[in-house]
Amino acid sequence: MATKYGFSDVREALVEDLNGAYPTKWDCFEAARVLGEAVFGSPKPHPNVVLNLFLEQNIKFALPFAAYRATLGGLPALVSDTPDTVLPRLPLASIIHGMGAMKQVTMLAAHSLVYLNDLGVCPDRTCILNVHVNPAGGRREALNKLFNVILSGSEGDVLSTPSLRPLACASCSTLLERVHLGFRKDFVWEGLPGLLGWGSWESV
């Protein structure tokens, strides 16, 4: 309405309110108290509705994170055909392609984190890594459990921290979470706009 009736000051103020909930920098993402569609209050709008609004109003800076939020409901929510939730064909195709790319990147990162980091044997008997290389089967089973938790624990939210504490001790969890943080920041966040079809953070 602010756009339609030419209330530019009101529109600018509304767009400014979106900055924190749709961040373009990692530090802002980490510091945000409200993310995504929650900024609109209750009842929260469907992520697709928000993405359509941003596309229509050309709010470019918010598009990558809005698209990411739309992926969190999985394909059934993303391709919803209920009124107002249908996404334009080209953005939808880019987002679906991006979901596959993010899954592949996440799988490679989980593999690198667990199998290529030479995690060693933890002295804490409560830790899943308190198992020696021999017998190899026990070691492989422990690493596979860690891999599966890292890969699936976020349920599609690849920017979240996987919960490793039920399996690993505090020391090993902290180490793995620190490495995983670097992956989320340097690979997923920095590449998010490109993965979802919007170039780079600088271009939006």
C-alpha cells in the first residue's frame, strides 16, 4: 500500500525493519533476535507469501534469505498451490536447484568433518569417539553415527548448529561444532545467494 499510494518514507521505514530479520551478513544473522517471517507478527505468513511480496516489491537484499526460509518447509511447502503461495516458475526452479546443491555441499562437509579430520580416540568413556581404530567395525560405526547426526540433525536448516552432545563429550562436541561453524559461514552463507539464484551478496 505504501508503494501503491506513494508513501516513500513509510515504505523505507518498513523495508528498514526487515533488515534484521532478512540479514545479508553472517554477523547480523548470528545476532538476530527475530528471523524471517516471524518479523511480521502473528499469525506468521507462509514463507512463499513473503518471498512473493519481496519479488513484487523488488526488495532485493531480502530475497536470498527469504528464499532460504522458503526451503525449510521442504518441497511440499515450497511447491504449494494454495492461494498466494504459488511461486513464479523461474525463482521456484532456481530454489529447487539450490536445495539440491545445498544438500550436496552439506554432505561433502559432513564427510570431511567426520572422516577426514583424524578425530582420534577420546579418553572420555561417555563419548562416541572413545573407540579405537581396531576393531575397525566399531570405529566405523561410531563415525557413521556422527555423520548421520550432522547430516540430518538440522532437518534441512543447514545454517543451524548440529546437536552432537547426546553422542560426543563436551570437548569433542565443541571441536566439531567449531569446525562446522566455519563450514556454515564460509561455504553455505557466503554462497547462499548464488545457490538460490541471486548471484552474490554484493549484487543484491
